[in-house]
Amino acid sequence: MGGVEAIMEALGTDGHTGIKDFAGTIESRKEHFGENNFPPPYIKSIWELIMENFEDTINLVLLGAALVSVAIGLFKEGMPRGLIEGTSIAIALVIIISVNSINNWNSEQKLAKLVLKSAIQECKVIREGGDLMTVDSGELVVGDLIDFKDGDKIPADLLMVQGQ
């Protein structure tokens, strides 16, 4: 590909001062190459969490018991006394599913926030005339020069320009 110099020239990057005309190219770089971050984790909707409860055999048995109890109660005792037992079981099932779904939804929300926070890293980058500045890894764009030392995490794919 012509070596490091040719790649840097194609990206509009100077080996000492960073991206040429950084302010004018940042949006086009993000648009063309994409942003330097992972997509947020998939969070299940409250409806999916509610339906997940019906994968549990106990909940299916309770639902069946409620339906059978209502049917038998209506047949034996008629309206409204025949609904008491089946309705009680159904109310208990609704409470179980509601509490379980809300707890799972809260857990999903907290996990998503934790994943997003853990992905944030700061790094030192050379920009705008050779100034060394610290930026969030999500603000890196293709062509940035990253300054890193032993033990630093590298928050992006990169081409090493100089070093050992």
C-alpha cells in the first residue's frame, strides 16, 4: 500500500501534527468510517420480559389451574361465587409475573448502563497542530495519532507509526 507514509497521506494525517484540518473533516470521517464505539447491548422490551415468564412451567401450571378453577367454579356455583378461586389464582399469577418482569427490566437497564460505562476509555491523541490532548475513545476518528505508553489499553484498531 506504499508504506505508512502513503497510508497517512491518503488519510490526510501528518506524522507529527495529526489530522490536517481536523475540525473540517471530523464529521465526514465519522460518516465515512463510522464511530469508534460498540453498538449498545440489546435490551429486551417489557413485553418480551413478560412473555419470558411463560417459559417457566410453574407459571403455566398456575395459568392452567386458574382457567380450570374458573370453569369448574362457574359450572358448580355460577356467577359470581364461581369466580373466586380462579380469580385468586390469576391475581397471584399477575403479581408474580409483574414483580419478576419489573425486576428483570431494571436489571437489564442497569447492565446496559454498566456496559456503556465500561466501554469508555480516555486516550492521548495528537491533534490540531501537534497538540497532545486527552479524549474519550468514542471521539477517535480514522487518521488520529494516538500516544500510548507501556501498559495502556488501546481503544481502537490502529496502525503503529513509530515505536518498539
